[in-house]
Amino acid sequence: MLTRPARPRFAALLLGLMALLVAVPGLVLPGLALPAAAAPGDGCQLVEAGEENGEIVYETVCPGDEGGGDGTPGGGGGGGAPTCDLSTVQGVADYPFCVGTTACAVNNPSSLPEESWPMEERPSPEHIYTWRWCETAAGEVDYEWSWYLPEEEGPSLEELAQQAFGALAPPTFGVGVNPPRQSVVGLPTWFWAATAQPGGLTGSSAGGVVALAAPDRLEVDPGDGSGVRSCPWTTAEADACTHTYARSSATAGGTSDVGPAYTARMRLVYDVTFQNNGAPLTLPGLPTTLESAWVTGAVPVAEIQSIVTSD
């Protein structure tokens, strides 16, 4: 779990509060039940649900939930749109979330050394002492230290990235070939990914982490034993990816509506990157390439016999 550095604009305030806590060990701010995991993706958000045993309680609200859609518990969050501007607290702490129209972020694990925590006020050995930073739409800031009980360890960024990668879905496509019905020995045959979308892919969010796939290349196996070759990304009929067959498909083993054929294969290859709440995410071991499944197509190849005559 990563802890981002505090913003420069409140660094002095943070240092001052830490010094105050060290000097006055018994100082404890009102109890606060903070969220245990990153703000949910797919339009879900955390909203304040009231108080329980003197602590503020939060509830996860997702698009489609029953309610008024005004950011209150049970509301749909305005059809999935956040009720606050989370960009104002990006980089403040690891867990940004909305409390109505106020943007908040929680520092977890605590940036305050454990030896400086007011242990005599600690509710249980599992509680940690940490802070919440909130900023209203008008720019008003509220900064508060409190005890926090992690209820459940959330998935790591690596796990969220793997989930986001799994949400990428390559498009369906076919093996485009020209000549369309039958190729000829000694003449170039064109290949392209027929019906594939020309642009990139964006997967659904996994806890704020999104995987993006940018087109890189086609991999084509003509089926005649020459092996797999890389070609430029081509989704429309063009001569950017060609192969010249050296012999007919008479004994190739595949079939087509015009006779024996080679079984050609093709797949799409993408370059993959990740974002976490809109910011680039780079972690060791994450996938960098997305490959579609192989798609096959029949390529009949004829050999034209020429007859030489003399007068």
C-alpha cells in the first residue's frame, strides 16, 4: 500500500499538528470511522450515512441504487457522477472519496510515527491514528486527526490493475484477404483484420484503476509453413501486410468453397498502460501487451499454368 506525500500547501500545517501531538500525547480529536478501502470505481462513491456510537459512518453508493440520487445513502449519486470534485484532493492521500459535495482523502497507513500516537486513548490494538483532509467546492479546508479501525484490507494496486487488465476485451474480427476468392502463386496476397475497430480499448474501472490498450500490430501466419510475421495495424483493405505464396494449396489440407486452401491465422496485439484515478500507474510485473485469440481463415491458392506456343 502506497502513501503519497502531503501537498506543499498544507505541509507546514501537517508538521505543526504532528509537533502538537508529540507535545500533548493525550490530545485526541473526535472519533471518526473512516473508509477502509479505495473509493470504489464504476461510479460508486462513499457518502456520509450519519453517526453511530459517536463515530461518523460511511456507506458505499453505486449507480442504480434506490434513493434520491442526491449523494445521500441509498441515492444513485446522480446516475454515477461523483457528487464532489475529487481532483481537488488527488495526491493528498491514498483514498479519495465524497462526503456530499465535499471532497475528502484519508492517509492510510498513518504518516505519524506510531511512537507519537496518543496510546492511552487508543480504542483497541487494531486502531491506527491517522488523518482526513476535506475540501469543499468553495475551497474551505477541514483537516482532522482521529483513530481509524481498518475493517478489511482492500485489494492492492497490483491486484486492481490485474482486474482492470482482465476487463479489456479485444474486438471480434475476421481474416481479410485479397484476392477475395482465390490467391495465385507468385502474386502478393493482402491481409488485414476485417471488421476490427481501428482505435484503442479502455476497460472498465477496478477500484479506480483502468487499463488502456493501444493498437500495436497484427501477427499473421499465412498457413504455408513460412511462420508467423508481424504486420502494421491494418483494419481496412490495403497492401500494408502482404505474403507471396510459393506453391498452390492443392495439398494444403484446408478447404474452402472453391477447393483446397491454406488455413491462415491472425491475431491483434495491443500495447497496454494503466491509470489510477486518471493518473498514470506504473508498477513492476504488470502486463504490457494484450493479444487477442487467433482467428483463422481459408486461403485457396491456385497455380496458373502458362502454355507457350510458336508460330
